[in-house]
Amino acid sequence: MGEMKVTLCGIELDNPVIPASGTFGYGYEFAELYDINLLGTFSFKGTTRDPRFGNPTPRIAECYAGMINAVGLQNPGVEKVIAEELPKMRKCFHKKVMANVSGFSVEDYAYTCEKLDSCEEVGWLEVNVSCPNVHGGGMSFGTSPEAAEEVVRAVKKVTTKPVIVKLSPNVTDIVAIAKACEDAGADGISLINTMLGMRIDLRTKRPVIANKMGGFSGPAIFPVAVRMVYQVSHAVKIPVVGMGGVSTAEDVIEMMLAGATAVEVGAANLIDPFACKTIIEELPSVMEKYKINTLSEIIGGCQ
């Protein structure tokens, strides 16, 4: 069997498959279905400084080859995540986990990251400057190189663990923002977050989602994600985590050829809770099919 291990910001993963934040909870929900320790790691539910109820319902809309969501970062706040969610997670997941962090100010990001940095089980901080589902925060920091750089500098001052910045595809120049994050000290880049989408109910002539617009994810965005991962990975020297419409083992290989060191799986988990397990189980045969002996050797293999 081929070698599936990769190293992300100095931490070795058994394989490159990572359930994306917001699609895997805190892991223990999925642990009731299978042993989640077979995952490379996972990025747990987006965490903010203060508790958030999220956006009004309805929050989900189906669409061709994907879905739109506007959950709005619903979470109990960082204090409760550390006190209540992480202890439950520790019982079923015995590897380093990725902590996804969002904020509404630079101070928010720094505060939440500093708190999570002290947690032994946290291996990486995935700083989300790209959420399209909230007003006054998230994506507003990820659409400007200067704003993204300011967040990264503030977070790096209060943390010791690798900081991976999650970028939005809803920009005109993804490379400029990635390079600004790298210059500010980011240890890695993850992309792409959801694209901004909308559906209209023909009967009511009103938006399907109460928030009007939300994050469009699923297989339809995969080619956009591959393109942006390729562009960014060729422009920066830090590792890239690729995501966006990934649903098969072949998608993982393609994303790695584009330049991803590891690959996050998002919407597929909401359709099939065994999606990541299946991808990991199928990777060896796909590697054999394409004569790949070691996954780490194909990273950025598409020139």
C-alpha cells in the first residue's frame, strides 16, 4: 500500500484528509458512527469569543451540485468550547485537532486564538477571515490584504502554534491576500471557503434563506477551488490546505497535484456522514491506479 502520510506545519498526519469546520461538529457526533481516529485530523466548529445563536432560519437551501448555508457561526463561545466541548472530543479523538476561529474585530481573533493556543489537543489554529454568512465580521477581514495582515500579526503575537489562515474566494486577487498573510507570519493558508450564493423561491418571490445570501458549497465549486489552490501554492512558500467541493479520493489527488499539502472535505459530510471514511479507504486503490507511491511527493506536481 502506498504511503499516505503528509506533514502539515511540522505535524505529521496519517493521511491528508480533514473534515472541514462546520461540517463535523466537535467530532464526537461522528464518533458514534465510526472510529474518527482514522482521519488525518479535523477542523472543529467555528469558534468565536462570545456565544452566537447564529442567523435566523431558514438557513439552508439546496441547489444544483451543491448547497447554500447561512448558519452564521452558531457556537457556545470559546470559554464553553474549552470547558465542555473539548473534554468530550478528547474521549473519542486522540490526535491533534485543528481549531477554527472567527471574529468581529482584530481583538476578537487575538483573544480567541490565545485561549485555544493553550489547549494541549489543539495542533493548529485555522483563522477564518472568510465567512460570508455573518454581518460585520469574518469575510470583511479576508477581502483586503491589509485587513488580513492585521489579523495575522495580532494572532501571531499571542500564539505559539501554527496559524493557518482560511481565505475567501469572493475576491478579485486571492494571491495578493495570501502573500500578505504569509508576510505577516502565517504558517499556512487554507482555501477556499464557500462562495457567495443565493436562491429565490418562485412562489413567494423572496429569498429562500432568511439571510438572503449564504455560502455556496459542494461539487460545483471544485474547479474554482483547484484553480485558486494552484495559484496560491505557486505564489507562497508556506503549505496550503485545499478545500471546496471535494467529495472523492480522486478529488484529493487532484487538489494535491494543484499544490495542497492536505485536503479538507466539507459539504460531502452533510450528505454522507461516512464521506471522509470512504475517501480514506479508497485512496490506496486510487494511488495504485495512478502509480503514486507516496502522497507527499505529488504535492504541487502539476506545473
